[in-house]
Amino acid sequence: MAAPAQPLDPVALLDRLTDLIELIGQGESGLRGLQLIVDAAAAVTGACGAGFVEYTRSGGHLVAATSSLTWALGLPVEIPEHAVTTMIEAPHCRQALVGDLPPEFAARIRGRGIQRIISTVGSAGGSLVGSLHVCFPDADGRAEPYHLAALRLLAAAAARLYRESAELPVYPDGPTASPDGQQEREQGRDLFIAMTSHELRTPVTAIKGYADTLVERWDSLDEAARRDAAGVVRQRARELARLIDRLLAAASGVTGVSDGSTGAPFDPAQVLRDAVAELNPELRRVLRVNLPAELPKVRGDRASFSTVLTELATNACKYSPDWVDVELTAGADAYTVWIRVADRGLGIRPEHAERAFDRFWQLDRGDKRQYGGVGLGLYLVRKIVERQNGWVSLRPREGGGAVAEVRLPRATAAAG
């Protein structure tokens, strides 16, 4: 984990805050502006990491982070009881040791060198929108009063972004429905039919074309040509079956997989290798695999774990012009197993990093190669992973491209 920096003195602190205010005033809004605030929070306090947790009716999520908290991007976080009150009723800043945190969250950060966390909340229009957190490796340190004042100012700046930016919240609770919901249902049905009919047409056309070739030209084809045609039909049929499964899962709003509390433990490294072997040959050709011989076991649905890899690899190649290499890596820490799919493609803007998991959301680009898509892949990945008590994040990759990271709890986590 990143070592803590020296906290800024009062003059340097004011300079940093002034620079931040100017950047936000120049239009740095949404998730990008939120990330600047988190970076500043770590810098002004000398913290080893910082993060912002967004509060919505759907729960709390870590949406921006730096240093020792970047691993937890996308992590669902229990909203503390005091957070349901207004800013006036809640304390401005709280300091807590890891042992004082909600048990599930404490278990996930214990062992990462974090001993205490200082938190402050941000309010917009009388309602709390989230909390800003800075973490430290010592249990007995104390922040200077002017550092706490700076955190309050930064939390207020984050709240202002929520009040003024159309890109926030990152995890929206969804549009307001009409009284009977009829209009939204009809619009959703029309969109679903239009997009799925377009997407189904490609594999069906290919299957029909090669099947017609086999029937009409069987006698004129040699053995190799027949095998090639049959192989294409088989591959396209698999793609069609997978697409139908995705569409049915998305239409019903469930994935059909067990949650993380059920299912037999399995080695994700072996499942990933098996899943790579089943990928489309074009995807296998550009996927560089760097997996350990084995990983700690996770508990859940083995088949759905293969689906996660397929969707992440497909999505990475879809936005990688000229078949830029895509890399699959995996590893583990004391509490989680992680897999990463990284590419050097078009990348993802910070403000789109969470929108990409919305159902039917797609990056509006005209260069997506043959992978048109219906905007369901990442949506299903998140549903599958969260049902197995994990979380997934998408972020820009340093040097260009994007990184998708999935984290699942180990079947038996190390004791804290």
C-alpha cells in the first residue's frame, strides 16, 4: 500500500484548495471533479489513501478513491446510522479505528495497513449525498484542526458537485416513474425489442448462410471445407445461446445464479483457463493470459464466473481498435480474489466508469468493429458478481486504455 505523505502546512494547504476550486470552476464536474477532491483530501492530510462514498436509496458505494483505497472502487458500503440525518444533525468529522467500523467493511480492509479513518459528510439541499474518508496507518495519530477544516471544505465541494452536475450520483436510483408505470414499461419493451432483434440477426444470418452452403454444396466441398463450415455453425450457435441467456437474464432483472453463500468452493484460476479455451477464436488470439498456477478458492456459481470473463474480454476487445492486446491477470490478498482485464484501447472517461454498468448503456463511438452489442455485458457482470458478494469496477488505465477489476471474497478468508 502507498506510504503516507507529509501533511501540508497551512500555506501549502490553502494553495492546494485554491487550485482545486479553480479547476472545479473551470468545469471539472462529475466523477472527474470528485476524483480531484479525493486526491486533494489525501494530499492535504498526508493520508495513505482517500475515498468518497456516495449515498443513495440503493445504498452506499465507494465511487472515487486514491492510493490504498483504489482496490475498493465500486465496493458496496454500509451507510452508517447517523448518515440518514441531515448535515446539521450529524457530526462534521469522525475518527474511527478499523475495529469500530461495520464488521463486513472492517474485515475487507483489515490487513491492508489501515488503522484509522477520518470521515466527514457532505450535504446538498439539506440531504446527505455522501462522505469523504482519509485513512492512516497509525492508530494513535491526530489530525490538525486546519486539516479537519479542509476536509469539511472538500466534502462541501463534493456536495456542490452533486447539486450541480448531471453526471452525479454515480449510482442513480432511476428515473421517476409515471403513476402506473405504463409508459416506462412500453418504452423499455420497445427498446428491448429493437436492440435484441438487431443483435440476434448477426449470428442467425451466419448460421443460416453456412448451413445453406453445407446443404446445397455438400458434394462439391472437400472434407476440410465441410469441417470449417460446421465449425463456424457450432461457434455461432454457441454465441447465439449465450446471447439469448444474456437477454433473458437482463429482461427479468436477475442472473439466475446462486449467491455467494451457496455453491461449492472452486479454484477460479482453473475456471478462468477453461473459460479462455471456450472464447471466440478472435478473442483468444488477442487475449494475453497471465494467471497463477492456482488461486485461493471462492464460493459461488462456477458457470457464471466463466460468463464474467467472456463478457469482460468481449467488452475490452470491442473498444480496442486494430486488435490491441488485452491482458488477463489474477491474484489474491488475505480476503479477496481479484481478476483484471486490461486493454490499451479507447479507454473510459472517469464520468462514464459507472454508467458503463447500466443496462443498455453504450459508449457512443462509431468505431466499435464488428461487436455492436446491446449494452448488456457489463450490466450482467455486475449482477453476477454482486450476487456472489463481490464487486466490480471499471477505470481508466494509466498510459491509455481501461481496466476492469472483479473482486470476490475468498471461501475462507484469512483471520484478521
